[in-house]
Amino acid sequence: MPPSSPGRRLRDAYGARPIMIPGAFNALTARMAERLNFEAVYLSGGALAAGWAGLPDIGLLSVTEFADAAATLARASNLPVLCDADTGFGEAVNVERTVRLYEGAGAAGLHLEDQEMPKRCGHLSGKALVEPASMVAKLRAAVAARTDPDFVIIARTDARSVDGFDAAVGRARAYVDAGADMIFPEALESAEEFAAFAKAVPAPLIANMTEFGRGPLLDFEELGGMGYRAVLYPLTAFRAAMKAAERTLSALRDRGTQRGEIGGMQTRAELYDLLGYDDWEARDRSYFSGPPGR
């Protein structure tokens, strides 16, 4: 049997049971998530902008930068990669190209949001929304552009923070009618809202459990019980890594040595194991064995 596509594997995963999808801010984080038996990883636009370019999450990176990062994560592990696609990097015809680039990069799916450009982090004030018809057109373009029917198209609505809960529900229903495979309600503000949204929108749902946001950090089991099929943790590992780096560099500056921080570091052996270093060496040696010309 031919291997299933990334989109098919993602659909099979969340179709079988609710799944956690941690953000992978680099290739080794994706590989680590695979070893820890997660079933998918997420490319966060916020993590990509901050960690790679030192920029805020306001739509400054290009579609090719996102697609390149998606390809890196897809090569690093066997997990399906779900990708942030901001507002689609333009209008409906731009969304066509976005989907083709992401699909070509090996991504399993993407989500589009209904903000105007310049977009903002979903948990900040000052957001503005496009008209529902504009987002519907983008979703139609995304569905038409994919070559793999299993490539997952997710519609994110930021309407809760702008026009209220009922507007978010209304937009979500329109996005389902336009062909979205999943709905991503951004910045819901209570457990009651998460539950009410799940009851009001007849579609597979994905929840965002980002830290320091507008909503509570609900337990995975609780969200699954409400009907959410996937839960994103977009910046969890990134925030932990950045805080650990700050703590370690501060200790080095203040003490003149890193000895006190060794216990919190990944060892050389652990790093080489995650990299598959021994396999690389073994293959390299094998190419120099045997008769010349063979």
C-alpha cells in the first residue's frame, strides 16, 4: 500500500480521538514530539516570527518563509504538520498559491484567519475583521486549490474579541458551508464559551490553549469531552525554552561559569541520540567500503 498523505494521517488522528498538537519551533522539537508519542505538530506563525526573525506576529513574514519552515518540520519527523497561514497572504487568488506551496512543502493542513491586514496576535486588542464574504471566498479558493482532498483546511475566526460570541458562531457556520474541514474559534474567554461554541457549530473543532491569553487554560480531557477534536499548544515549548535560555545566560554572566546550570541542559549524548548521529556516521562509513566503482 502507498503511504498515506500527511493530511490523511492528520484526519485519521483527530478522527480516532481528540489529539494534542504542540508547537514545534524548530526541527528537533518536532522530532522530540514524535519520540514523546504526540500525533501531530504545529507551525506557529508567532513562534516563527519571534524565534526565527525576532519580529512580532503582525504578518511581516512571507508565504515562502512559512512554506520553507513547514518543509523543514515535515522532513524532521514522520508527524503530520499543521501550519499557521495567517490571513492567506493576500486575497482569494493568493490563497490558492499559499495552499499549493504548503501542500508542496509536505504540510498536512493549514488554518486561515478572518482578520484584516496588518493582522495581530489573536489574544491582543485592536483586531479588525474582513467581511464574512471575503473569508468565504478565501476558503473556497483554498478548497479548490488543494490537490490532495485530505489536505486539511481550517477556518479560524477572531470575531469573539471584535463582535462578540454570537458573531463568531455565525461566521463559523458560514465557513463550514464554504468548505472548511475544521473550525478554530480564537480567544474564547471561558470554559462556558468553549462548551457553548461546540454545541452551536456542527463541525470538527480545534481549541487554542496558548498561555497568557484571554481564555483559561482548560484541561485536554475537558476540551475533548466538550467535542473538540484537537488542542493546540502553539508556544508552550518555545516559551519554556526562551525562559530557560534567559536563566542560563544570566547565570553565566553573573557567575562567570555555566557549571551550575549543567543539570538543566540536554546532554551531548541526548542531543546526538535525537539527531541520529550514529546512523549518519554508519552510513558515511558504508559508502567507503566495498570495491571501487560499486
